[in-house]
Amino acid sequence: MKRTRTYAAATVTCLALSLIALLAAPRSVRAFDVEGVGGKLGYNNPENLDGTASVAVHAELEKPGSRVHVLPNMMYWNVNGVRDVNPNVDAYYHFRPEGRVSPYLGGGLGMNFIHNDRRDESSSDLGMNVMGGVRIPGASNHYFVEGRYTASDVTQVSVLTGVTFHGR
């Protein structure tokens, strides 16, 4: 249990330091700019467990003029005495130009730090994410609805909705 918490803390620290370094880098060095930050809320159905609510926070990075976005994010769910803290780095491609309703497809990798309170067991494993959804532009933000599949020791299927608050 202590080892998993150490890995979780190290992963969160690395993600935070990476984001700070990205923000501090000169504009000419960065390939991707921070487009905004936001959150997701939805329904997650982990394998062999009841469905539950999940929450996530994300930063959205975009190369100017590109339809490719990179999303470092952190997801969390808790059901039946089992919980997962899940830092990810995902990327997606939206098919229509910025400012228009657009479908998107993407994927990524993440770590699943799972703790089972009933057995007092912890584990961590690498997971692969596949996602697709629809981006909906707003006046100063964008909204989305997303389906997500995570292949890991505890396979997960999710339906999420969220918002990205633009920094521009």
C-alpha cells in the first residue's frame, strides 16, 4: 500500500512539474500551447464492479493551427471499496475546424493506481485509452461529450461530459 502511494505521489509530482515547465518555456521552444483547463464528470463501469461516477481534471494543449490536442489529465472513481487514481496523457484529433461542432477520436496511456479497501491491497498498472466524442464550441469555452475505453488490469468503459475553459 505504501509503495503505491509513493508511485502515485511521484506521478502526480512529475505531471505537475511537466506542466509548470511547459508553461515556463519560451513560446518559440514550445510545440504546443496551453489552450485551457477543465474538467469531466461522468459514468464509469469498471470490470467486475458496479458502475459509478467518475471525475477528472485536464489541461488542453494545442499546436496553433492544428487539429491535434494533447490532454494531460487525472481521473478518479470509487465503488464497492475499490478506487482508482488515474493520471493519463491522451491525444485526440478533431475533424472539423476550430469553432465548429466536431467529432473527435483519440487515445493515450495512463497509470491506474487501484486500491481495494476490502482486501487492503494496492496495485498499479499501465493502461491504454481509446476515446471518441463530440466537441461543441461556446463563446469562450468548449464543451464535449466523450466515450472512453481503458484496457488495463481493471478494464473500464466510461461516458463523460465536460468543459474546457480557454485561457485566451
